[in-house]
Amino acid sequence: SQVCLRMWQYLWAHAAYHLVRWFPRTDRVKIRLVLFLFSAAFLVPQFIVLLLDQSTRYCNTDLFNICVASICFTFFMIGFSFLFTFMEPVPWQVKFVFHVYGLGSAILGIVLLSAVIEGEQSCEEFVPALYYMSLAFAILSVISMAIFVILIPVWLINRLKWNSLLDRQDKEGCCYEPVRVCSCLWHV
């Protein structure tokens, strides 16, 4: 479930990249600060749950260790969000590492989503705060995975048949108008 959160974290950093670009280059300080504060705020519930005595109790899906790993991934999310809001353009190496992070998170998120479902009985009873935080993050992960599943075919079609859906240079394609209005639909 915490790895599911990582998929959600991937979506958060992706959204931060696009959100900052909606603002003029000379007026991005406030949005960068807000994004940093919101990103850092994701650590608070994780640390609170991690520090609860009951969180170390028995749970057959080992959610405690996953919570620790989740905190590490939250730091990566903060780092990617920071890089994406300050770098323009973002180097391809950073984008590549970010997408590897997202792919690994998605794969592990699917595996650990099943672990949350499997541990519903024992974890909910013995470590409720940890279980419900994991469940909430799993739900956010499913939502973020659904968004990417919907967008992946669009990205692939545009790559395979170059600029068929979106040609920014010629301002053509069936996706030009929605992307012009909401560039976050397209890519990092």
C-alpha cells in the first residue's frame, strides 16, 4: 500500500511540473513554496503513524516496514517536485530516472495493493492507524494508475505516428486544443 503511495507520489511530482508552468516565469515563487509545503506535508501523517507504539504490532503484511520505505519515497517525491519546479528545461536524464521511479512504483504498487487487501483482517484490528493510512494511499494509487492507464495509449499513438495527435509546432492534431488549455495532460 505504501508503494501504492509511491505511484501517487509519481503523479504528484508530475502534476507539480505542469502546475508551475501555468504561471509566468517571473512569478513562480509563491506556487513553488505552496507545492513544497504540500509535498512536505505528506511526511507528517507517515511519521505520526510510524511513531505510534501500536504500529509495531503484528500485521501479516508487514505494513510497518513498508511505511518506512514510503517515507523514503516521499523524500524522492519532494526532490523530484523541487527539481521539476526549478529546472527549465528538465534534462532528459532527470526525466528518465523519474520515469524509472514511476514504473517501479507502479509495479510494486500493484503487488502491495493485494497485500493490503490480504491483510485486512489482522492489520485493521491490530494496527488500525497504519492500516487505514495504507488503505487511503492505496485508493489514491488506484486513482493515479487509472489516470496514467488512460493517458498511456495517447502518448504511445503520438510517438508511433509522430505528432499525429499533437503537433505543437504546426498547432495541429485532435489533442492540440485540450493540451493548449491543460498541458498537464501530456507529458513530463
